[in-house]
Amino acid sequence: MTTDFYDELAPFYHLIFEDWERAIERQGEVLAGVLRDAGVGPGDEVLDASCGIGTQTLGLLARGFRVTASDISAGALARLRTELAARGLQTATRLDDLRELRYAADGSLAAVLACDNSIPHLLDDGQILQAFRSCLRCLRPGGIAVFSVRDYARIERRNPDLRPHAVRVEQGARLLAYQLWEWDGDCYDLHMYLTRDPDAGPCETRVFRSRYYAIGIARLLQLLAEAGFAQPRRLDDIYFQPLLTARRPG
Ligand SMILES: C[S@@+](CC[C@H](N)C(=O)[O-])C[C@H]1O[C@@H](n2cnc3c(N)ncnc32)[C@H](O)[C@@H]1O
């Protein structure tokens, strides 16, 4: 379900942002600061393990970091390759699952990232623990893991929850994006509607569906410790979502 969602959404993903290029810039700047503070420099290996179409990968590459990019969505990776070429940037892109990270050698990375609420696509604590253990395995001693997630403790659970999202104008058409969340215990099904209303011709709506586990940040920090990470911590107010960081001991 997650793979189909992001494969289908890949051509439209930038529309989620008011200005995707600015988001790439801003997120790159903040993450570069977090990495530098953790002792990660331009020559060090960084893996963006849920890169999508590249919001964080592109920003960090532009700042001289050596980032490789992986994701479970082949569609998102194909869009990322187009975006890399358009900017004259290069990096390896791999189809890989956060729970396995098959392409990342043990102890090889200075940093691993999974940003913009990728972790809650894993639908139970066991899968999240598996992903955290994979991240830990790939990091060198002292390496840092960086995740950004929604703060579900601040979100009221009501059914149905209609969330107006954005209105954009692109190539002579109004584009309206809105989401419907349907709660089911600690999970919710997300339906993202994208309506394209051109100046001429028929209006059309596409629906993209996915599911999330609304895990709380306190529990994520516990799972990071359980996976073997040191210093799991939450950083608020520097990124558009809370950032969670943790270090491989050593
Ligand atoms: C909200 S998107 C964020 C993408 C990217 N980080 C960005 O901000 O542009 C979440 C991403 O997580 C990826 N993802 C979800 N589950 C994954 C898994 N098990 N392994 C690797 N990537 C996964 C999705 O394919 C999607 O690209």
C-alpha cells in the first residue's frame, strides 16, 4: 500500500509544498547544521533511507554532503533521478527497505536519515524496532540517526477528519490537495485527494491512499534505546516537524 501510494504520488509530490524548492533549501540548511554539530562533514557517508523524491537528499547534496538515497518506492526514486539530473547533481539511488537496508554495509555510515514522517508508515512497534536496528547496524561508532515525525500527541483523533491542505496554480490549472483521515485504533487510513481544475477542459480528481501508525514520540525514543542507540533525544522548533536524533555508542 505504501509503495503504491508513493509510486502514484511521485509526479505530484512537490504540490504538497507551497514552494518545494524553498523547502529543499530550508530543510537542507537545518539538517546540515544538525549533521555538522554531530561531527559529520562533507566527506562522510550519509544515507537518506526514505528519500522519496529527494527533499532532504537534494538540499544536503547541494551543501556538499556525500548522500546516497534509498526508498521502497521505485516511482519516487525515478523522480529523484530526474531532479538530480535537472540540477547537475549525482548520487546512487537504491530500492531498499528501512527495515533491511541491504545496500548499506555494517558500520559504514556517519549518518542515516529518515525524514518527513516516514517511520509511521511502519505499522507496529516490531517493524519500527527492526528499522531502528538496521539503522544502528549501518552506522559507524558515534554515528548519528536523524528522524523527523509528526507529533501525534498534539493531534485530536476524530472521525472523519477532513484536512484542507493546499491550493496551487500550475500550468493554467488550479490544483487542490486535501486529505481525509479515518482513524482505526492507533492507525489511520489517509486518503489524499488531488483535484485539477484547468481553465479549459474537464476537472479531474485522483485519490491516493495510505496507512499510518500514529506512534507517539516518547514511545519512539524508547524504541531507539531498545534498539541499542545512545542519547535518544527530541529537538523541537528547528525543523518543520520534531526531529529525533540518536547516536551509535562508541
Ligand atoms: C512523506 S514521504 C517523505 C519522503 C522524503 N523524505 C521527503 O521528505 O521528500 C515518506 C517516504 O518514506 C518512504 N517509506 C515508507 N516506508 C518505507 C520503508 N519501509 N523503507 C523505505 N522507505 C519507506 C516512502 O516511500 C516515502 O518516500
